[in-house]
Amino acid sequence: MSVKASLFGLAFGDALGKPTEFRSYADIVATFGPRGPRDLPPGALVTDDTQMALAVAGAVELALAEGPLSADRLEPHLNRLFVAWARSPENNRAPGNTCMQACAALERGRPWWEATVSGSKGCGANMRVTPLGLVPGLSEDERAGASQLQAALTHGHPTGLAASELTALAVRWLLDGLAVAELPAALRARCDSQRQVYRGDWLGDQLWRRSAAGSPEAFAATGWDECKAALTGLEDAVRFVGPDADPCAAGGAGWIAEEALATAVYCLLLFPASPVDVVARGAASSGDSDSIACLAGAFAGAVNGEAGFPADWYERIEYRTELDRLAAAWS
Ligand SMILES: [Mg+2]
């Protein structure tokens, strides 16, 4: 179990999925074989997924330096670092439209609940959240609330919020020793227990009031129900879809938040003890390959530790200095 392997696993999956994101499944398999790309070249570049995850991590660090994590402490740092990412010359890795649109509105000074793209549940909300599963010492409420708030700045749909919380908690639970086989059921149980919970301390009341939902509980329930549906049947798919087929057949294409989570969990279920197989399988997928593979890599790293990935990958990946620094601070 390793914070470092989870942070780097995110970047490894992202980098392996970068060249495959917009290619057809047949084309990917023709190039890389049925189990996907497994070679990380020197100077491997990541995408917006890792860049934004580093922004979330940085915001959490700055907020924690001021005191216990809260919405008031965290939101200004998220806001500033998301806008800085959007304007960065390094933001040239096919960034998501929702994030760019919301960041432009944040930069104009709109409050986040107006800047957010209220109908979007794109996976840009949860592809960047796994650092919140890794930061030590948070209560469950802090981890859950902060995960939802970081999503809400750009993606206002309740399913983006719920999927982000689930993604961060999955990393935390795996780090704490939850067996991989137990993960889908644990996530579905979270969907049930949280179904009527709207985290007003973190989200305020503007977000749900601007939706079509009649109450905060109804707003939240939509997100948890959609996530639970996406997470149902993954265990059976391990047998019926299997390790040599497109993982999107099991969990969905992953352009939306709950499918990115489900398909990444599915990749982990296929190869619980083999992180390279997990990220390669995520990268060889018909859908949002870099986001599926980065989440799958964060899960597989949390479970298997640093030795699960080739040693030279840690020297080859972009942003390794920052990833190393975070790993040392949080281990
Ligand atoms: Mg990307």
C-alpha cells in the first residue's frame, strides 16, 4: 500500500492513455496488442488529468497550512490554481471543455456556483480527485466534502459530485487495506448510505437551488443513484467481458464521471495484483482512455505499492519532482 505508487500510478495511466484517447479500439489493439500499451517512453507526457490532480493537491496543501480543511479555506485555493492551470502554457493536452468554460468564468470573478457548468457530469470532476484520498489525517466528512467541492467548481451535476467522493474514498479504502474484490460492494453501499445526504457545509445551497431538483436531498439522490447503477454488475463482467476485451463494455466509455469510475474499478478487478496490466487495460479502451487509465493507475498503485510499476517509469514521467515531493509529504 503506497501513497507514492498511487500518485505516480495516476500519472502513468494518464501518460499511457494519452496517445490512445481519441483512437478506435480496433486501432489501439492493432498497434499495441489486445492488452494495450505497456511501455512508458523516456520523457513521457501526461495530460490535463494529472495537471489538474496536482492543482487539487496543491490547493489542499495550502488550505491545510491554514488550519483544518473547510470550504472557506479550500475554495479560494482551488479557484486560483484551476484558473492558473487553465492559463498555463502547459495546458495544451486536450483539456476538457467543461473545465475550460468554468475556469474562464471563475477568472472573470463569478462565484463558483455561477461559474460551474451545472448540467455537466463529465469525468473531469473525478479524474483529478484521487489526491484527496491520499492526503493523511482527514476525517471522512472532510474527505467527502472536499472531494465534492473540488468537483463542484467546474461540474455542477450531482453525479459528478458523488463520483468524485466515491473515487477519493476508493483510493483511501484501498490504501487502508480494503480487498480489491470488496471494493464494488463497498462503493455501492456508500451510494445507499449517502443517498439523501447533501453536503451543505461544503456546497452551500446555491448549487442545488439552481438545479431542477425540489430539495437538496433529491439533488443528491440523482447522483448517488446514477453512480450505483454504473457500479452494478462489474463483478459479473470480470467473467463475461474478461481481460482481453474492451473494458468499456463492462463499465461504460468513461466520458462521464460515473462511467470513468466504474470502468477504472473494473480494470482493477481484472488484475488486482498487476498494476501494469491495469493501466494498460485502461489505456486500451474505446472511450476516455487517459482518464480511465489514470484512475485505474491510482487504484492499482494504492493497492500494490511502488514495486508494482517498473522502476524506470518513476524516472521517465513528467512532473516526477512534484509527484515525489507530494509522496514524501503525505507518506
Ligand atoms: Mg486528459
